[in-house]
Amino acid sequence: MSYSVGQVSAFAGVTVRTLHHYDKAGLLSPSGRSHAGYRLYGEADLARLQQILFYRELGFSLDEIAVILKDPQANALEQLRDRQRRLGEEIARLKRLTEVAERAIEVQQTGVALTPQERFEVFGEIAFDLSYATEAALKWADSEGQRTSMARAAAHTKEDWRRLMGEATAWRGELLAAFDEGEPSDGERAMDLAEEHRLHISRWFTSCPPDMHRRIADDFVADPRAFALVVPPSRQRPGLAAYLGRAVHANAARHDDGGGRTEPPEE
């Protein structure tokens, strides 16, 4: 039994134009013609079309399908294994993009509702880079501390943000003064400033034990976007991020030796 191009188009779910393209590409030429010269497809043609559509659904190009159909037994298995590997990689990529989108939504939702004027008034030059915030959210996704920090940040009122940013501004001034005056990064003054920063995180966001503080400080050194959250670029000095990182590590070592202050109570 033979079928016209219109009939094949209807029950195969492809356009007539697609069937014509497959014919011109030498991928699927109808085995017959009507007396009027119209294309007619036989059962073998339909079986071949089914194979083409199967491979197209898997993402194979027409050139790749042509190679497979020249000798299905020789080419199909190797091609299918390669496609399976690439589909697995694409699934992993899409899963990660989905996670990034979810985290970006979470990050956006944690911000306190402020007008542009109020945001500048509260945060000043401190800018929150969404790409960094999203990467950080992914990095710490399995951390209870991350979940607590996000929840507490979302619950802060405008007045809370004013207070915590006021503390941060005062602390930043002390850090810059210590650095500019040549205080050693492992000296008492620098370590006390590192401790103030650790307690600030614990007070406003989540418990920050010394090991966590070390990792945060390492991010400051490795990623300018992270350090910009504590010192805006206009106030930074060359070597300041590394100076703070060393101070944090020195303070953490002081805790390891039994010194340092206890955690502040949560507000």
C-alpha cells in the first residue's frame, strides 16, 4: 500500500516541507510516484521515516542520521552510546541551571523591600552581586548555616538593616585605619577586628565558628565580588583582602588555642 505525502505528513506528525527536505537531502526518497508524478511512500519508506524521527528526537543531526542509516548495525550502537553520554551531560547542565535559577529567586526574595533612595541610604556603596550571591547559595546549599542565614536575612526589617550596616561601616573604618597604620595582620588589633567581624555574622545571620570564618575570609581573598560585600571598591587598598584573610586565620588559630570571645546571643 502506498501513501501520499499529505497522508504521511498527517499521521507522522511532520510537515510536507520536512518530507520534501528529507527527499532533497537523500535521507528519505519515496519509493514510488503516482501517474501524475506525485510522491508515494511505501511501508519500507514509513519504517525508514520512523527511524529518522527516532534519531531526530534524540538530537542527532541529519548528517549523523544518514551515516547511521547507511549501515544501522555497524553505526547505530556506537552513535547511541555517544548520544547517551552527551544527553547525560546536557541533563546535568540543565539541572545545574535549574538550581541556579532557584537560588537566584531565593536570593532575590531575601532582600528587604526598600525604595532606591532607602537602599542607598542603608547600604551606601555596598553592592550585592547577584551572580556571586547565587554561586555562594549553590556552594553552601547543603549547609544549615546557609539556610539559617537566608531565613534571618529575609526577616530583617529596614531598621535591622540600618543597625547592622551601621556596625559594618564602623568596623570597616577601624579595619582601614589598622591597615593604613601598618598594624600587623596577626597582631592583637587586627585579630580583634577579625573577631568583631565573626561575631557580626553570628549576631545578624548565622553562627560563624572559626572554621567557617576561615572559609569566608578565603572567599574574600579569592573573589573580588565577595570582598566588595565588606569593603566597597572605592575604599579598597591593594593587599587589604589578603590582610583581612590573614587576620581571620590568626584569630581562628587564637580560638584553637582557647582564646577569643564567646558567641553573642541571637537577636
